[in-house]
Amino acid sequence: MPRVSAAWRGVYIMPFMSLATSQDVFAATKHLPMGSALVVHDFGWQDYEQLLEFIGDRPGFRINYDCGRLEIVSPSSKHDNYSRSPDLFVAAFCELRGHNLQIYGSATWKSEHLRKAVEADACYYVKNAERVVGAKDIRLGTHPPPDIVVEIDITNSSLKKLSIYAALSIPEVWRYDGQTFTFYSLENNKHEEIRESLQLPGLTGAMLLEALQDSAARGPIAALKAFRRRIRLTKR
């Protein structure tokens, strides 16, 4: 029988629930506070797939699956404020540097064969952008994985998800924790920290961090103008 634990600000809640089915887990999500996570162990893949059908497009959850370990995160409102913020600056960088770009939000990437699935906060196709332009239903196996995924770690740490991203062959992961913007590149089946993006050469985590801080202080338009000026001055 699946085992469940849920933590909120370091305090365990709902420790005695027996969540045997996807319906049980779905019911439990209705009581999940913002900023908390529900973890269920020994959860079957078919139950995971059924849970996705139950939740559908309901906003407010990030669901990850790793060989029987199910994690459902209910992000905080602060998390949601940051989740799409990098899009503006990534699009501007690609425009000025001549890169193709396809932007996807919190898409789910999964492999039944590997028994792994993950939902990022944002996804970017750059080198493979032309291969997914116009595609309405992008799936691993028939389409390439995104070149870059973004994790906003305001609510929970995404470090455990790096192994899932590596298994799914996602080349680059960016993590923002409110203080730093860290880039990771897939090397020898493991994501290693890098200073500058390999998918978007010339873009660093420090540049994005500065842009996000500027946006929070002066608003996105002023920050975007300043970011564009910086890119033009450093254009290769």
C-alpha cells in the first residue's frame, strides 16, 4: 500500500492517511496548503497517469514521479510571481542574438519506460525549436526534450528532480531560489553546474538574476529595456 507524508514549513501533516488509489491522492490535494508538498511512496505508474487525468488543467500543482515516488507540490503565490518572469528576458536575448525560440510553460515530461515524470515551471526549445513549431501535443519519444527547463525554488528545492531531468536527457536546467540563478548542463548522465548557458551562449545566471531583481524593483518594461541595452553592448 502506498505510504504518504506531507510537509509544510517543516511540520508533518496528514501523517496517518492511507492513500491507496489515485482518487485518494486527488482528494488529499484539496487539503494541501500553498507552499507545501505531499509525497506518496510505492505509487504505481497507472495510478500516476490516472491522477493526471483527475487533476487535468487544474492550476496550482507541480507533480513529479520517480520510480514509485510521487511528489505533489502546491507552490506559493510568490513562486507563481516568478515562474514566468524569465520568459521576457530569454525571448529578448534570443531575438538579439538570432536564436530560434519556442516557449512552453509548466509542461509535463514523462517516460513510462523509465517510470519517471517531471513538471517544470518553464521550458524552452532553442536548438530544437524548429522541430516543435506548430506542434500541439509534444511528447517525449516522438519529439525531442526541451533544451532548457526552469525551476523556481521559492517553495521547495528542485535538486532531487535533477536525476529525473538527467534520465529524460534534458540538456540544461536553470534553478532560481530567490537569491541566485544557477545553470546546470547534462554531462555524463549528470547535471553539473556551469557559469554560462551552453544552449544560449553568452547568457549567464548572474545576468538573469540582475534582470529579475531589476524587474522587481522598477517593473518589467524598464528592466527589459536595460537588459536589451546590456545584450547589445556585449553582442558577439
